[in-house]
Amino acid sequence: MSMSKEPIVIVGTGDFGRALATRLHRFGFKVVLGSRSPSTVEAKVIPQHVELLENKEALQRGNIIIFAVHRQSYEALANEYRDMLKQKIVVDVNNPQTSKKGAQSSGEYLGSLLPESKVVKAFNVISAWALESDSFGGSKQVPLCSNNAEARRIIFQLVRDIGFEPIDRGSLKTAEELESIPFRFFPSWISPVAFSFILLLVITLYEFLRRYVNNGSVNIRQPARLNLNGEFSMFFGIVAFCLLCVLAVCSLPSVINTMSWREWNFAQSGIGHVMIVCAFCHMLTMGTYSMIRRKWTLSSNYRLPSVFYIEIAMGFLVIFLRLLLYTPCLYIPLRKIRHGWERSANGNVKPKGGAELRSYENSYV
Ligand SMILES: NC(=O)c1ccc[n+]([C@@H]2O[C@H](COP(=O)([O-])OP(=O)(O)OC[C@H]3O[C@@H](n4cnc5c(N)ncnc54)[C@H](OP(=O)(O)O)[C@@H]3O)[C@@H](O)[C@H]2O)c1
């Protein structure tokens, strides 16, 4: 654990500023949070042992300043504190809200606003959620860049000291590339996955036509090694198993490190859900037919339900509970809470410390 005598200053008391302050403090750093108006920030949302000061006062306390504010605030902050920030390290954590090729990166923009400061681009690929929770997955790699080699080295060490894996990407010119990472979505996976899926569908359709369609009509009683029920069951079982394999591969640390937060979230949540539905359909198509034949009776000696009953009931319960979370009365407040809102005493969900609900955060949560 590193102990730094000089505090690290974080400007902005929003989700990211507070999460980074918590993380830095956990790893032994002194942290000062800067706010435009500390008196209006609810004391309970500020991490314990972190000092909260007015921006100007906070900036005087350290030489490493982290701007945990949106790009729109950079100009006002730079105009107000340009002199105070001279020769200091200023870290830009911003992510653009949309991915626009060729647009000036926020790292370069901040560099142009503060030509006499040592601007470093870092931490933008880590979400506030991941900063606060180590158990929550996602890549632990933090690429960073700066035109100032010394500043780059200091932030490189800082990233390492708080449990992430720093990657030096060179000069601030690469900031655009760093800012595109959260928008990345399996660029090298899409073609092979689409090809495999189309191939699977074509072969399945071909087999279906070959075995079950006679003179334009579907004959599911035609003798075959498996009946149609069995074919569907096999299909869902194979897809579920393949997705489970993809999930397992996506849970390997070496693979996680190559994934953006958005990709990791999709793999664990999106693929996970499809896998559960396919596994459920596999059990349903496999079990229901024999259950119907047995008229849903309990056939064992001890009158215990068959394993199909249990598996179908469990699958149904999991999917039902998941769908329940998508009902508007649960989904909307949950989404707001995830995006930094909190429930007030009268039961309404309102922004935490004045934070606004932002659409770009969909790429994180
Ligand atoms: N949230 C994430 O998971 C995440 C992940 C990676 C990167 N980031 C980046 O981190 C930055 C902050 O994101 P956030 O989620 O923490 O946003 P946020 O919750 O909206 O907080 C932004 C904070 O900036 C301060 N601020 C607002 N307007 C300002 C102005 N005109 N001048 C000075 N300060 C101002 C406010 O603090 P005071 O009212 O106390 O001054 C506000 O709480 C953004 O650039 C974002 O792209 C966020």
C-alpha cells in the first residue's frame, strides 16, 4: 500500500469523483474533493476521511489534480484556475457522450485549454461502479497518455498503486483512441460469430426440410432418429452449451482484460440471459412431451416430482424474476439508482448531489 503525503485533488463530487476518492483512500492516499459549493453537497454521500473543500481551496492542496467533471465544464474551470494549475498534473477522465471519429479528444481539448499544465488522459475506461467494487468484473487495464513523460510516469504508478494495470499509450494524440474504447463492441468477434450463427441456422433449416417436410406439408411423425420435439431440444441444448462456453471464456482474466466495460457487460448480462432462456427451452421441449404423455403425474415410488418438473420450475422462476425487474415500476427507479440517483425520505428517486441522468452511461451499466 502506498502512502502519499500530498493529497490528490479530485474536482467534482459526482459519481466518478466520489468513487475515485473512495478507491484512492482505500489504497492509502490522502484525498481532497473539490466542489463548486461544498455546503450543498450532502455530507453522507462524501466518502469518510475525504476532505471536501471549495474548488479553489482544494486546488491549492496538491499537485495532482483529477478533473472528474464533464467536458462542458473544462472551459469554465480552465479560465478560472489556469494560473493555479500551471506546472501541475491535470488528469482528464472524460468520456465523450457519443463516438465521433475525427472530433478533438477531450484530452487534447484540455491540453489546449491548459498549455502550461501537464495534462494526462487516464481512468476513462473504468466505470465508477468498478472503482468502488473489486468483485465487479470488467477489465482492470487502464491505458493512459500524456505529452509529458514525467507526468505519465507518475500517473502510471498511481494507477498501479490503486490496483489497476496501467498501459502507457504515449502522447496525448492517442487520447482519441482511448476515448473510443468504451464504445468498442467486439470488433473482431462480430464476423466469426455471425458466420457461425448463420451456418447453424442454415444447417438446421436444411435438416428440418430434409426430414420433416414432405410434398410441401410438415410431417412430424415421419420416422427419424429423433422426433421434432427432440430436435428442438437438441438445438436449444447445443446453443445453450455453446453460449455457456462463450461465457466461461469471457470470464477468464486474460480475456476480460481485452474487453471494454460495455463488452464485458454484454457478455455477462446479454449472453447470460440468452443462455438461460435457451437452457430453459431445452428442458421445456425435452421434458414437456414425456410429462404430457404421463399426464403430469408424479411417477416415482416416493411420489417425488421428476427432475424435469424441478428444472422447468427453476428455469421458469429465474426468467420470471428477471422479467419482473423489467416492469416499468421496478426498471425505471432501478435504472435511476444505478445512474447515481437515490431514494429520498418521501420515497421519490432523485439525483444524488445534483447529478443528472445521462444517456451515455448506458455504456457502463
Ligand atoms: N460515471 C462513470 O462511471 C464514469 C466513468 C468513466 C469516466 N467518467 C467521466 O467522469 C466525469 C464525471 O462523471 P460523473 O459520472 O461523476 O458525472 P456527475 O455525476 O454528473 O458529476 C459531475 C460533477 O462535476 C461537477 N461540475 C458540474 N458542473 C461543473 C462546472 N461547470 N464546473 C465545475 N464543476 C462542475 C459537479 O460537482 P460539484 O457540484 O460538487 O462542483 C458534479 O457533481 C465525466 O467526464 C465522465 O465522462 C465517468
